[in-house]
Amino acid sequence: MADVRSRLGKLISVVGNSGVGKTTLTKELCKQFPFTTALEQHKERPFQKQFSLDLQRYSLPNQIDYLLYRAEQEQSIRQSGMMGIQDGGLEEDFYVFTRLFYEKGYLKEQEYRLCERMYQLLRSLLPPPDLIIRLTAPLNVIAERYARRGRKLEIATAEDLGRIETLLEQWLGSVDSTPIITVDASADGFAPKRVKELLALWDFAESESPTC
């Protein structure tokens, strides 16, 4: 198994609150380095629009679709043998957004547990990310960016940003097998300035979780 995994592509997951700049950083990294990109692609998901119109009816198929979609992205990157970078990821979709939708009543208890079983099975079949880049910014900055981007198919609201931040902290606080680099994304245009530093930091990320 170790020999097989040594031939797999490497996976970087960029995580953070809605609107903090995950997509911006992912795209910037891919401009400067030969990474395979895995974006969220909300408009292409088959249940996202229905979910936005009927939260209870379509919450379960939407979350199952996202968990499978994230696993498929990971599988594609791993099989490519190349370096890949993912905007969000399997863990963020389960520990943050699936949990949020359960807390808000969109998912029933049995539906949430079904998503949990699916997540656990998918992760057991795929190795976790090799590196997590966690973007942070004050909530007022995130809220301004969230409002500015104006996506039509948003499910989480501006009022959810505080809870999303808490769920992120709880999940990342439990991560012990993947190095985490924390990046202050407060300033607009932060991504181009940090690309080389991020990759340089990864050289010693296995022993530390640096902040830049």
C-alpha cells in the first residue's frame, strides 16, 4: 500500500469561510504553478438550484452529490500522479457545511447520519490531503467579500458566517495527520504575495504548522 500511495498525485486543500478568498488563491496558484485545479463549481451541481428553492426536500441529495463530487475530484488528482489543489474539499463539505445544514434543520438526524457514513467510507478509500491551507480574516472582512461576490446559488447566508468559522475551527482543531498552513487573507490581493512562501513553507510543514 505504501508503494502504491507513493505514486499518487499530491493534494492541497484550500479551506476557509465562505467569501474569504479560497477560489482566488486556488486560481492564483494554478496561474503560477502546474497544478491540477478542483473548484467548487456550484452552477454545475445537479441539485444546487433545487436546494436553494426547497431546502428540506433537496438537502440530502445535494450533500450526497457534493461528497461524491469531492471524492471524485480527489480520485482524479491522485490518479493523475500530478500536484492538485482543491478549493474546499471533502472534509470541509462534511464537517462544516453538512453539519451546518443539519443544525439549521435542512437535514434530519437520519439524513445527517447517512452523510456521515458516506463521508467515512469515502475517506477510508482515499488518503487525506497532503497539505491544508487555511485562510483566515476578520468576520467583518469576510462578510463584506461575501456580499460583494453576489453568487445566485448561495445556501449559507451572511448570518451563518460566524457559525461556519466555529465549525472550521472545531474540525481543524481535530486534524492531526495533515500539516496546516494558516494564511492571513485580510488584505485584498493577498494571494499573489504569498504563493512562493506557501510552497517554501511546505518543505518543513510535516514538522510544523506555520502561519504566514
